[in-house]
Amino acid sequence: MPREAEPSLNERAFVVQALQEGLRLDGRAFDQFRGLDLKFGDHYGVADVTLGKTRVLANVSAEVTAPYIDRPFDGIFTITTELSPMASPAFEVNRPTETEVLLSRLLEKTVRRSNALDTESLCLIAGQKCWSIRVDLHVLSHDGNLIDGSCLAVVAALRHFRRPDTSIEGETLTVYTPAEREPVPLSWLHSPFCITFSFYGEEGEIMLLDATLLEEQLRVSSCIISLNKHGEICQIAKLGGTPVEAVSLIQCASAALTKGKELSTLLDQKLAEDSKRRDKGGLLAELSAENER
Amino acid sequence: MTVTTEPEALLSYLQKADGSATFSYAGYTVIGAVNGPIEVQRRDELPEEAAVDVIVRPAAGVGGTRERHLESLIQSTLRQIILVNNFPRTLIQVVLQVTVAPENDYANAKVAQANLNLPILPALLQTAVLSLLSAALPLRATLASTALAILPEHGDRRIISSPTGRQIEQSQSFHVFAFTSHDELILAESEGSFSMKEWDDALAAAQGTCYPPTTTGDTDVLMDDDKLVGSDLKHFTRSTMEQKTASDLYWK
Amino acid sequence: MPITILQPAPVPVFNDTRNDHASASDSDSDEGGVDLEGDISMMRPSKRARRTEDDSIVTPGEVITEDPQWMRGHGTYTTRQAPAIVSSVAGTLAKTNRLLSVRPLRARYTPEIGDLVVGRIVEVQAKRWRVDVGASLLAQLPLSAINLPGGIQRRRTETDELQIRTFFSEGELLVAEVQQLYGDGGAVLHTRSLKYGKLRNGVFVAVSGTGGGGGVVRARRQAFTLDLGGASADDAEKIDVVLGVNGYIWISKHVEGEGAAAETSGPGINRVEESVGLNVYSSQNDDIPMSTMREIARVRGVIEALVEHGLRVDEDMVARAYHEAVEMARGDGDGEDTLYLGGERGRRLAQALVGR
Amino acid sequence: MPLDTSTYDLALLRVDGRRWNELRRLDGQIRTQAAADGSSYLEMGNTKVMCVVSGPSEDKRRGQTSASTATGSNAADVAVSVVVAGFSSVDRKKRGRGDKRIQELQTTISKALASNLHTHLYPRSTISISLNVLSQDGSLLAALINASTLALIDAGIPMTDYLVACTAGSTSSYAANDDRADPLVDLNNQEEQELPFLTMATLGATDKVAVLVCESRVQVSRLEGMMAAAADACKGVRDFLDQVIREKGHKMVTEGTIEKGASMAIEIDA
Amino acid sequence: MAQQTERIFVLPGDQINPSVIPSHPKRPLKLGPGLRHIPPSELLPTVAGQLVTDYKKNSIWVEYNGGRYIPAVGDLVIGTVARSVVDYYYVTLSDYTSNAALPQLAFEMATKKTRPQLNPGALVYARVTLANRHMDPELECVSATSGKAEGLGPLNGGMLYDISLGMARRLLMRKSVEEGKVVVLEELGSAGLAFETAVGRNGKMWVNSESTKTVLLVGRAVQETDEKNLDAEQQKKLVRKLVKEMS
């Protein structure tokens, strides 16, 4: 199996030395993100997040299916995060790596278990028909901080997504095509964001945000905090690594809140821009649809 | 819904891969990444040539048998143009990620597992070739590929190149061809019912789109002149690559 | 291996401290609306556990001394800010001049030069074998460190390299001495003496090695011949016992002029070494009489009983325990064929030994 | 909704009659398996786990494959496997090896222990830890970490300090923005279902946090209180584990299996 | 290189106009990278790039940037020691490729007893001595003819940066300022910074200096020049900007 070459001793020593002097390789401040860009696709439910050289794409799709027998009043909501060799040849198809398992668990806990999407609203006919919402996360390029980027992409794509409108008359369910009725957004309850902290030094006293791949390879420990702009923590994961003073973790939480609010504002703003752009396009699309008929 | 009729491409924009390309054409957008030659797993190792590994991933889901079929078609095609003998006991990995497939406003198909099928094959092939060029892997030649549908029309038949999803649904037969830059037919896949004559016509039409006979056999390498507007794929590939080379070698 | 889960014992002293704590906060809670953040401060200076005076056991994280005159040895580490020597294992303290070290209650075998070990070949490489000796790393046995058939003066040839498996192959057992240690703790073995070499005609037992916990201990003699003498009603047989320092034990039929006792009782060293025949590397057992097999099994049972009851395993102990076991078998009237020394019988055996 | 919060307000007693900072009954043993290098059995209330440590030993497979990955990580690997018995909980759900939740647990335990153990002393080797969950009643991750610590001490593998873990919850759920929310420690299954909680592992009695896992929604402001309660509970757990080890040590000294240790007392006085 | 005026762009498989192929009466034609010869006399490009000819040296090649490093004899490379076995170090030249072998005696003054002890993760500056499609590459850190290190050997301290293969080639040109149009290092030097660099053809650049800041600055200046395709003027501007930021 092809393997990632690990950083040399020189790089290890230098990066840590520079951090101790308060310097990062790319000249960023310790709590500064790389250039963050969020784009929406032409279709609904496609979000493309670029974070420095890291790039992830989330794609939402929906279909009508039967609900799980033990949850007749809930729709189905899944997030798939299969890392393809596109991000790194070290990822093999059908063989999840630790990175993949942790990423998928984090998204699961942050977005699904925190009830960001109201799954009850996806129910059409109890016990018989419901919507199945599926998010596919594609990692196109991996240069560190996959988690923060992926979480933003998933939340953005879900908020951008429109599912076909439906109506129920008696026992008959009608699903309208986009030409018949304008698709509707999902019932969204809150937007959680992941913020990853990387720790360096003997006692983890140095703390970085948005670490690059090299920085991630050299960190002694990390802590991922997911929260929404209301200050509700959805998940905390400091999964082992060098022990860190409890006080600094509490500081992380408040730093995460600040950052989460920033991301939240950014997302709202991008969504607003997109709907404005779409409004213009919407008229045109209707016209062209008319013509084709 | 607007369908891009003009092909568009972006090269080498995934910094972590050896070569990459995004290609949009006829409503499809595909991102390709190429890594190679890299270390190969023992079980896939070939003693005299590089193993070529093609992975096709749909926008939603991880794919099934249809994708595996497409992968095998692309794999056997690419093996013909890559100089695999240059890198024995290595691996050349081509990953093709579909990001946009044409949507049909008039049907609510089962979208969660969108079917990738023959119509996407030209876009996949084209992306793969651009990615390989971007990775500077030694090739025997480049290739171009196109799709055609034969539609019934007033008792007669009409050949449509790069048909829309709707047209494919109505068509009697559907064909995909790929040609190398040496004007050899390298891939032909057909579906539906058609006569030999129709197939010949389709082939000719495809050749016109990919490599117009006017320029084939042309020894002219200084094709800077834009007399022929880049409507055919050969010119498209050439001009895309030329731009990239120019910007890479800006210092020359 | 059976799992022993003992009856839960009543919660020890710990309970008291908890109660103190609970009652202390009780009064607080009753008043209601307590500021909890103030109650338990996160800023409290971290305090390491200090060792209590009369305690002979130290545990991980326990500060042994802050006196800078001591040097740290195995089982300890030093802290950065306040220079202190802290224990990293649970065990007993040992002082050698100014060196402080902690002997763990139990640990895997750590090789030392000169140790006699019993090992098992796990891998055969071009010019060496890799041997499991129960340490954290596999030990090496280079082809150049064994006696080749044909005497010590014989030169090692390429033919020997090609037929390396005729000397030792995977899964075979041997007794050897640790000749050299690498920086990472890996051991290099040698079998260049008639005491060492391939093992046959017997049975293998693994108990925990040196480091504590009732295993084999380093002693004057690790290999000895157990004289069954009059103990057994049958003919006076002898049994060879090799107690590898690493806790691997070999109990076998005694062969005159070969094996453990050969060194002292055998003929002149040179002559013997010249006489090394292919026989040394044979993997075929000799004929072993029924009675000898029975006694080998008994010795094995005795050793397991010693370990189970936390007693040390050395020559003296094994010999005493063996005779005790024979007596027990006779005394119980079950006849000498009773070899089983588990459960109640084992306990009796242990008590008999300790009580003496 | 929460059964216990209603009663809690009245008597300040939890569903099982404990006060907010009381641990459940702890029971621990080491050396439960003679064949293993180290082993332990731990009960935290009705959560019961068993741990077996083998190694550090050289993995033959590893010797070949990971020699080239050894860059910079010249230390022992810590491999953890967690098996949850089907009968350990009421729903008797069978969890496969590929279960991501279990894999996450394994990674967490392995990374937490690796930073505490002095793995650099054992280059090119592997320390394998097998954990079996026999019964689940909340605080599972905490129990697994505590059991591993016990078994590793039994195996005599050097470490910086005890790695001890405990859970802490908050009496009202995230929805009720109650300022008077009290923290609770060592939650049982019922409390875990009803209340927001976190699992925290600290290095011995210090406030250094090796593991902090929270999977429920809770206000940021609640975090500090919960962490403080957990840190205090961890100290209690450490005292208990230390007790278990010392008793075993005393027993061994009394039996004469090991030599009595030298005392520092005189030297310190002098 | 200077002889030609027109840019000739080629795609793999294109036919090359025979008039551009240099035909020196005496010297044999030298084929550079990106071309293959099909007997008897056909030349075909295998990559997309610019066809470059040098009439003086009677050579022809395709100039391109990108792709993965493929070892060629004589290349100077920077590698990371992956592991050591008896007599050899295995050295990683790029991610996901099989390792190159560096004999432990291929160092200056190395004998069985005095060979350098390199731990996994150590960096070495080496020359490729064997590059063959069927075998793993081999390296040396000493000149076989002079027995001297000539600047090769272990690299201590400093920082390793990834750069594009094209950039590495330009930095390694004998006249990197004139032909390669990279002035950034010279500019940094004249701005009063003291540092040393080593460039590997495999797209690696090692920078060392007394001051951490200087290393960071040099690394960023070169990487930015590479990524943003800066010309000489822009490079000077960049250096001025970075130096100002630092002080």
C-alpha cells in the first residue's frame, strides 16, 4: 500500500521551534484561518469549501423511501464520508482509515445527533413513506483541517438544498417535479460548526487553529469542539494525546464560540448572496422551461 | 437548466495531486486527479509495465456495477495511450469524481443513487486525458471522445451529437466513440438498435467532432492560427494545454 | 487459561475519604444555590501524590524524593520543573549507592548480559535466527554464534548458510546465553557451549520472568539436575531442569554427557566440543520411559503450583516442592500416579512449603 | 422529562440515591489472568469490564511492514481492541468489528494511553490491550480507561501517572437554560440517557486532561462546572486504583514473592 | 535556447516538423526529456509542453512543469532516510514511491567504522547514481571520482520546503538568474539575510539560517514565487515586502 512520507526530523524540529518563537510557516497568527472560500453549485445542495489547499465538496440528494421500522415517524438522514484516493493515494477504496472513521463520527455527532436537521419533518406517511436525505462528502484535496472544512461544507450544502415539494390527498402522495412546483428547503433547526484546536509543546501549551497537514502531523494532541452560534456545544472530542491543562480547554471553548459565530455569519451571508443570484436565474429558467414545452 | 455546450477546463488546480483537471461539457462536470508513477501493491504489480488504476465516483454515493463497468472501459482505453512500459512495477492512479450531472426538471428520478451511464463516458475520458497531460505522464497520443444519439424524426433518422438526457431517452440508439490524436478509433460503445449504415454515419459524425479530417495528417505543429474556431475537441485540448504551458513557462 | 474473578471485596479505605468529601459539601448543598465553580477550583495547583512513610510499595506518579543527591534508575523518571524523582511503575524501591530504582511487581523479561534463557525460534533469516525469549523485542541468534557440527575449529561456510534450517528451524526450542545487548534493548544470544543448544526429550512451561510476581529469579544456578533418588519408587532416574531467567522453563529426561550437567561432570572441554556431532541438532526425541514422563509431568505441576501461589521458582524451591509433592501423593493414598496439583492440593503444597 | 431531575430538586438525591459528587461502588482487581502480561477487572457500579495486556512484544508482521513508517515514531505502538459483549446491555445489540463507535473508542483509548506510557523505552514493539465489556451501565469509556490503567500497571509498563477517567453531567438538559444546574459525577445509564454529560480522563490527580469527550448538547457556560466536577471525581478514582495496586503489592511482600522495598524515610530525614 | 524565436507547442504524439530538429553534421543528436525515438527516424513528443532545441549542443527536448519526480542519473536530490538495514539507508525521494538505496559507505571518508549514523527522518543531499525503470534508484553522497563530499551529505537543522519540479530546475541552473529568471534568492541575500540553501531536483528545497525568521522568509519567498509565477520585477517587490514585514 502506498504510504504517505512522514515529515523529516528537520521539519519536526523546525516547525516546533518556530511555534515556540510565535511563528507559523505561512506567517499566520495562531488563531487565524487560511483563506476560506465557500461556493454553491448550479444545482441545489452542492457546497464547495476551499480552505488553503484543502478542498471538500458536499452534495445533498433526496429520495422517497420507506422509513425504518423502529422509527416510523422519522425520515432518514445519512452522511457518507468515503475518502477517495483523490485526496491522497494512501486512502484506499473500501478500506476506511482512522482519519475517515473519526471524520465520519464527528460529522455524525455534530450534525446528525445534535438534531440540526428536523428528521420528523421528513416523514410523509407515517411508517410508509418518508424522505431519505443523503449527504455525500468528497474530499478533493487534503492539506489539513479536513474536519472544520467538511463540517462547514455539509451544513452549507444542507441549508442550500431544496427537496421536491409534495402533497398528500387521502392516501395518495404526489411528488412534484421542479417544473411543477418550486422545491422547498429542509426544516433546519440550528447550524453547528466544528473548530479544531491543535496543541504543541511538552504540555500542549501552544494552541493553533486551522492546522495544515504538516502541522497536523506534528501536533501532540488535538481537540475538536462543535457548537452553534447560540453557544450550545454539540460535541467535544479530545481523543487522547498529550494531556492539556483543563483551563486551556475552557479557553478553547470560548475561542471556538467566537470562531463559530464568524463561520455562522459567513454562511448566512453566502446563502443570501446565492439566493439573490438564483432569483435572477430563476426567472430565466422558467422562461426557458416554458419554451421547451 | 442551462447546459454548457462549450467545453470548459481548468488544469492542475488540486495542488496535492501530481496532475488534475476539471472538465465541463454537455451538463457534466468531472474532476480528475492523477497520481503516478507511485508504489504499487504487490498483488497489482505488473513486471513489465505500470498498472493503471481508474476510480470513478458519482456525485452521490460510491457507485456500483455501472461505475465499475465504466472504470474498466476507461482503464483499457487509457492503457493504450499511456506509455506504460516506461514505468514497470508502478501504479498510475486516475480518480474521476463526477460533481455535476445534468438534472431533468421534468422527472423526479431516484436521485440518491444517480445512474452513471454511457452518456457520461466522453466527459470522463476527456477529463482523464487532461489530468494525465497535467501530470506530465508520457503518452503515446492524446484522445478525444464524443457521444451521439440517433433519433427518429418523421420516419427518418437524425444524428445528434452530445445529446441531452431527454434526447437520449427518446433515441433509438446511442453511441460513444473515442479517437486518438493519430486518428485511430480507440473506443466504440453502442446501445439500442441500429443498422450498420447508421453506425457508420455515427462514426463519421463523431470523427468530425473529435478530429475533423481537414486537420488530420497535418504536419503543421505551429497551429497558432485560429482559423478553425475551437469547436472540435482536438483544438480544445490543444489550446487548453497550450495556455497551461505558457503560464508554467512564463519565465522562458 | 481460566479467568479468576474473585468475590468483590468490600470497598477499602477509599470509602472514608469519599464520605468526608460528601459530608463537607453536604452543608453547602443544603443552603442551595452554591457557586460550584468557586467550590471546586480548576486553578488549584496540581499536586502529586506524596509517598506515605510506612509504605513499602510505590506506585506510578508517586514522588520518591526531591532530594537532588539521588540519581534515577529503572522504573523512575524525573520531572522538569521541580526536580524530583518519580516512580513510573508499581513496585518496591531499591537503592544502590546513589541510584534509586523501582523493581516492578511484575514485568516482562528485560535481558541482561550473561542471562541463561530458554527461547523459541520464530523466524529464520539468511544468517541468523530470531528467537522469542519473552522480552519486548525478539532476540537474535547469529549463525556465527552456534557450535557447528564438526567442532569449534570448523570454519563457517556458505553451505552452512544454505542449510541454516538443519540447525534450528521455526518453532524449535533452545537454551542460550545473552551475549550482547543493543541500544534498543534487543539481545544477541549464543550457544557456544555444550550447556546450550537445542532442547528435546522434555516439556516446556512458561511462567512470568524476572521482574517480580513469583516467576523465575536470577540465581546461582539456573540449570540443574533433579535427582529423583529414593523419592520415586522406580529406578533412580534423573531429570534435567532449565529455569530460563526469562521465565521459560524446560524439563527433560536427563542425558549423560549432554545438556545441563555436562559442563561440570563431562570430560575435558576441548574434547567434548570436538565431539559435537549432528546429534546435537536432532529434533527427534529419544525413548523416554513411562516413569520418567510421569515425573517430568510432576515437576511441571509443581512449578505451576509454585507460580499460582506466588512463590519464587529456583533450584531449592523446586527440589523441595517436588519431594513434598511426592510425599503428598503418597500420603493421600491416591498412589504416586496422582500428578494433579491444582486447586486444594496446590494450596496445601504451598502452605507446606511456606510453613516450614 | 428527566426522571431524576424532578426528584433531585427535592432531596438533592439522584435516582440511585447518590449525592451529586458521589461515585458508584468501585471494585477492582489486578492479575486476574495468569497467562497475560497484565490483566484487570473493574466494576464501576454495574458497568463491568475486563482488560488483558500483552507485550510489549515484537510483532512479526509489524517488523516487516512498518519498518519504513518508523520515521520519528521510534516507540512502541499501543494497539487497543474493544469487544462489547452482546449480553452487556438490555437491547442485546450486536456490534461488529467495523462499528465506527467502537473504532473511535479504540483510537481514543490507544492515543490517551500512548501519551502516558513511556513507549520510547520499547522501540519496534507493540503493547496490545484487549478490553471486554461484560456489562454496561453508563460511563463506559471511563471504565475502559481505568481498567486499562490497572492492567498496564500490572504488566509493569512504565507510565507517567495513573490515567484515570470519570463522567460528569449537568442536572438539566440543554433546552432548559437553568442557571442553577448542578453537576453530577459518574453517571449511570439512565442519567446518560436523560442528561448532557462528558467523559474526562486526567493524568493522576492533576488537572491535565488527556481525554475529553462530550456527545450531547450543552451550553458552553456549563462546561467549566462539569469539568471541575469530573476532575475531582478523577482524583477519587485515582485514590481507589492506587489502593487496589498497593493492596496487591502488600500481599506480595507479605507472601515473600517479592523483596521488601527500601524506605526513603530515613534519608529524607537526614 | 536563445537561438529560437518562436514558441513551438507540442502535444503527445504530435509530429515534429523536421526543419526544427537540429542536424549537426558531426555530433549525435541528443534527446532530452519528453521525447521518444521510434526507429528508424521518427521523433515523437510524449508530454505537452514547449519544444526547445539547442543547435550548439545538437539537442532537443520538451520543456514542461509539473508531474512527479522521476529519478535520472546525475540529479541532485534531497531525501529523507526512511530506515536503515545492513550497509544501506533507504531514502524517500517523494511521497508514495518506492525508496532509493543509499550505501552507508557512499559518504565522504566513510569506512566500516566511521560511516555516519543517520536516524530515520534524517535529511540527506545526494546524487542519483542509478536510475533504471526496472530497479529502485541508487544514491551517493560522495563523488566517486574525487572522493570528496562536494556539498553532499546529511543536512542538519533548517527546514525543508516543497517546490515545483520546474522551480527546482530553474534554481539548479548554472545561471539561474539569467536563464531561470529567479532572482529571489539573490535579492534576499542582498537584503542582508544570511542563509544557506540546497535544492533537490525532486522538488525539495532546504533552507538553513541562524535565525528562524530568515528561514521562514526565504521559504515563503521561493514558494510564493513558484506558486504565483512571479517575474523578476515582482520577485524583487515580494522580497522587499517580506523583509519589511519581518523587521
